[in-house]
Amino acid sequence: MLIGMDVGGTNTDIAMVDDEVTSVKVPNTLGVRQVLGRVRRPGRLGVSTSTPLNRVLAGPPMKVQTILIPGPGLSWPGSIRGAINHRGEVVESIDREEVDAALSVRGDVLAVAGKFSVRNPSLEQEVAARALHHYPEEKIAVSHHLGALNFPGRVATTRLNAKIRETVTLLAKEIGAEYRDFFFFKGDAGLIPPDQAARNPSVLYRSSAAAVALGAFYLSGIAECLVVDVGGTTTDLVPLSGGRPVMETLVSENEKTVTTAVAAQSIPYGGDSLIEGRLCPTRVGNAIAFGGDRPTLTDALNVTGCGIGDAAASRKITPSTAFEVLEEYYSRVSRAVAMHGVRRLVGSGYLAPFLVPEIARRTGTFVTIPPHWDCANAVGVAISRVSLTLHARFDSGRGVVVFNGEPQELRKMGDEEAVLERCKEEVRQRALAAGADPRDVEEVQVLSFHAYDVIRGAYRSARIADVVVQIAPGITAEAP
């Protein structure tokens, strides 16, 4: 049994995929534990969520204290002394008194990043250990396990992680209390163990959009399209190419991170968007048709002839207002869809059959509403597979190999083929240990490979290799 759960802004959708697909939609007001109580059959559970994104976008402003260890020659706000060189050797220790002085002026959360910490994390770890006197562990984010050398990108990612790490940690504990073995669904459409998500929660950004994309392809079989997902709070547009969502680098506060996520455009209007003279980009509760006390886009649909929920209750708004509100929605979304220049739309979300056909008509595109359209997001989570990325650096001169920022002893390096095979086997074993199906790890993608010699006195003194490999995201072999 494959079970997927998508925690959205309004409802939590659960899909159970076996010989057939069954689903349930539960209001978020019940809480995560009550929602998990609806899952009564054993199976692998994957969870996607927009909660971390909502925490940053809609939550109160958060002050991120940033302590950087850039090394000599660089001056960054919040930087301290201490340096790791490009080989991963400590060439300057941190000044503990300087660190303590910096920590005395604390923020809400803490981000710690060193320039070459991905090759030796010791200085970052030392600062983080001293910070435990000032911050709880879940409010401290470090950068070395991100693996990527890009220092500005790691700084931006670590700052973002600091903001949302506590939210993800608490959610993981809440889910884990009811469901021992589960995975988080990433924004690149793959699964990851909860402990890894807690270390790098930025990978959960756009996970709901990624879930919709994967689910829409699985249910429709259409590889080239634009998925139009009508939620309660937003309408999301996610392009598919070759059956996979298009990817892009995540940007946070106008800074590029080192996190990859699906390319998704979010339009701030959905089924629960408030009508207050006009359509507002605000959700204050359910539609009147579903027990709310203020009219929404869903109620406007009912006034124009749809039978959604308690349709009679929606008549508190006039037909003229309903038509005006729908026209505003169709115009906004149709303009956004037209910008993508696609020929086919796939609709998902509870209101897709009511709204997406008219958007297709206005944009001159073909439309498909697949079976189980209302839970495509949860289906996408359920049928996905464990996907891990491994950043490796081999240095024969130092006798060290570093996997995702964690050093190990390197006894023998071997040639390029041996290095690649070592990395592939390492990421396979990590994925299997996390719970991946063996069939899903047979193919390992090589994302980058660079190897070179270190020459001293006309002789080769060392061999260095930088490698990135990945168990690619996608649909698991377990999916029926």
C-alpha cells in the first residue's frame, strides 16, 4: 500500500494507492493527528506540505542571526575569524570569545556557514555547539551538509533553513508520534527521510506543487502540458515536460539558494478566496456552502448554477456579483496560462471540473480532467520514490573522502571509474537504508564529475575528484 498525504492551506488530502485509488479530504482544523487517524491501512506514508512556505510568507517577521566564517580576503556582515582552506584543512581556528560575543546579540534563529565547510565541517560544528547555550537545536541551521561549494548560495539556503527548521522539526515529531516510518516529499518530486528534511528543510519548498505535477502525470499519462491546480487558497500552474515537472533554482529574499524545486507559478486566488465587493487574494475561512459565514469563489460558482456543497446557502450573494467575481478569476488565470504558450491543460484540485474547462476555452487549449483529479496531489506523493543526492570530494593527498559535508577516511581512491562506482554505491546504500525499493536505485544519475592532479615539484602528489550523483526523483517501481 502506498499512502500520500498533502497538507495544504485549507484541507489535507490523503490518497491510498493499491489496485485502485481511494482518497479522503479532511479539514486542517482537525489537526495532523486526527487526519492520520483516517489512515487505517498499513503502508508507506509520504507527506507533502506547504506549511514551511506559509510560515515564511504569512508568519510574523523573523530576525535571522547569521554567523559566517568566510576566511581571509572576504568581508561579510556577521563574519568571524577562522578559516578552512580549499583542501579542507583548518588554517585558522575560531576565537571562542569572539563567537560568544557574537551570540550575545541574538536573533530569533541562527544560521552558521563557512566558506569551505563542505570539505571540513569542524568550525561550523564548533560554533553551532557553543550556540546551544543561546538557541534550541531546532533553531540553528548549519551549511556543510548541503554539499554544494557555492558559498553565497549556501548562505542564502542556510538562512532560509533557519527560518523553517523548527516548523519542519515539530511537524516531523507530530507525524512520527502517530506514524513511525514516513517520508517527506520534496519540491523536486522525490521522497526524503524526515531527519534529512529537518537538516535541510528548504527541500520541502513547493512540495505541494511538485506533488500535483507528479500525480497529474500519473493519472492522465500526458507528458507535455500545464497543470492547473485549483486549491482553496491559490491556483498553481506547473509545467510538465517529458512527464516531469520543469525545475529551477529556488530564490529566497532575492538571493539564489542551492536548492532545486519545481517551477511553479502561484496565483493568490482559490476556491476559498473571499468575496468582499470583489474577489480578494485572502482566505478567512470556508465557503458558505461548506459552513463558512462569508462568501467565496466557490459560492459564486453555485450562484451561477453549480451544485457544490450546500449550494442553496450560497445565494447570499447576487448573480451580478457572482458573474463579476468569476470573470475576474478567469481573466487573471487565463492571462497567466497564456504566458506559458502550452497546447494542453490538465486540471486538478476539487474545483478543477468547474473552472479549468472555461480557462481552456479562453486560452484556446485542450483540457483533460483526469480521474481522481481532486486528490492528484496526494496521489503524486503516494507514488513517488526515495530520491537522494550525494556530493562527494575525494582527496588522496589528505586521505579523506567527504560525503555531503561529512569526512571519512580514504584508504584507496582508484581511477575515475572506481571513484564513480564508489559514489553510486554510496548513494544506493543510503537510499536503501532510508527505505527505497531496490528497483528504484538501480539507475544512478551522474550530475557532475571533475577530477584533476595536484602537482608538486613535477610529480603528482595527490588526486582530487568532485562528484555529484543522484537517485533521481520520479515514480516508484512499486506504483501499480
